Amino acid sequence: MTARAFITGVSTTALTGEERVFLREAEPFGLIVFKRNVETPDQLAALVASFRDTIGRDAPVLVDQEGGRVQRLGPPHWPRYPEGAQYGRLWERDRALGVEAARMGARLIADDLAALGIDVNCLPLADVPTAGADPVIGDRAYGESAEKVAELAGAIAAGLVDGGVLPVLKHLPGHGRATADSHHDLPIVTADRATLDAVDFAAFRPLAALPLGMTAHVVFSAFDPVAPATTSVTMIQEVIRDSIGFEGLLMSDDISMRALSGSLAERSGAAIAAGCDVVLHCNGNMDEMRAVAGAVPLLAGKAEGRAAAALAARRKATRAIDAAALRSAFAALLVGGHPTGPRMTLS
């Protein structure tokens, strides 16, 4: 596989001529789509197909389709999905039904995405929010305990895989304590090592076998008082790889976010040097795309092996679903806490 160690966005609903030239020359590992890239199902499927045709391989195409506040595909063409906290509330009333709802919702999202050729969803979160934290995570999270978050995140990952879509575990090693939104500022978490290990990192450990993960632009001062996890050798090697045990392909969160400092080239190089396998760049700005592409290497060595393993994990849906019936059952489950249609057998 010849691919460069970055995932790119594009500017609009169809590839421009300049973007086609860039994609052929830069050879990004994959594409991420945002609302600016979305009009209709046919248009979005055509964009996905044209990206793969342009680079000449079956590259991964990603999206952030969580539900709630973070949903790139929405009405009138796609359903609204609940925020993560709604699964957590149902889990509190009936643990088994909460898990079933989480897996069912993710299976339905996967059905939407697979029909478009999108094969990676940046979900689930394993962030555990705490009192006083910035609301950037907030109701996106599944709960306030490591056990609850891990169980619901695992169900969501399983639902995506059932539907032929790869999950991305985020935001390693935890964004729940951040007192700032890393889109705008650099969060600094001052909790001690024992607390982080028992709560924040503990939520990720049961999910460490997932094929893809995303870092947090958050400083954990107990481990590295200067660099956020994305650009910290200590955080990636000692915490994400060793303590949490994550072995999959590790991508940065969006490298253009304001939590990070330095030029786009400096940020990208620092992320790769720290141990990220792939840099994520989202905004579709061509000058920035060129800077990122020029700063990262072709995938090689362990990074290439992890990329190949992640792509090899792509599968078609394990079984066809009656989407209308499953959506009806899902809605009833969320509203009343009792399914009125098809049940999902958890394996």
C-alpha cells in the first residue's frame, strides 16, 4: 500500500480539479467528510467514489456521525440520532436495554454510511466527563463511570462492525476532564496519575483491541507538563500504547485545531515523531493540506502494518436488516425503554 500518513478533507460537494491533482500526488491514507461536503445521498456517494477513483485504491472514508450535537449527515435525507448520554440514561434504568439500544443505534448508523461507501465512523467515545469540565464532551459521553462508558462504547463499536463500518476509539487517553474546548484552546488536566489510571484510562482499556483510535489535544501534567497527548512521546508510548494497551492505528485529532501551536507542518511532524501513525486534517484548505502532506512520511514500518491491519478488518455487514422495522424498534426502545420490534442478539 502506497499512502502518505495523513487523512484529508476536501472543500465542497465535489472534487475540484486542483484537489484531484493534489490527491493523486500526495496520496493521503484516507478522506474525512463534513457537512460542507454533503447535499444528498447520491451526491455524497459520488464524492466518495470519485475520491477513491482519483487515488486509485479502496482508501478509507471517514465521518463523525455520533448523533446529538455531532452528526454530519442529518435530515431530510438521514435520521437524527440521540446523543450518547441518552444511552447512558437508559442503561441506568435497565442495563441490558441500554446496551441493546447503543448497539442498535450504531447498527442503523452503519447502514446509512455503508450505503454511501463510507466505511469508517469516528465513534465511539470513551471519554468520562467530570464536574467542572468544558461541555465540549458533555452529553456526547455515555456516563460518568469507566465501567458504564466502556460497556456502552463497546456496544456501539460492535454495532458499527455488524453493519460493515470500522469504529474509531476517541479521544485517547481521555477528554472528559478537559476544562477547555481543544478546538479553541489547549486544555490542561492536572489530575494525578492514580486518578487518571483508575477512571479516564480505565474506560479505554476494555476497548484497546479496536482497529483505529484518535488522540486528544489535551495536556496531562502528571505525565507531560508541556505537550498535549497528540504530540507527546510519553503520553503515546507510556499511556496509550503501554498502559491502555491500544495496538491499532493511531490518528491525531484534527491537526488544525487551536489547541496546538506552531505551523501546520510543525504540528504534523511533531505528531508523527511522538508516535501518531497518521495525521488528521479536516478543513479542506488547500494551502494547509499541502503543508500537512509535505510534513508527513509515506506509511512504513509499524505504522504501515497497523494501517494494513485496520483496513483488513473492513467487512461487509454481518447480516441484512429490515431497516424500517429496526428503526421503529429503536425509537420505541429510547422512548419507552421497551422494544416493540426486532431485538439484536449480542455476541
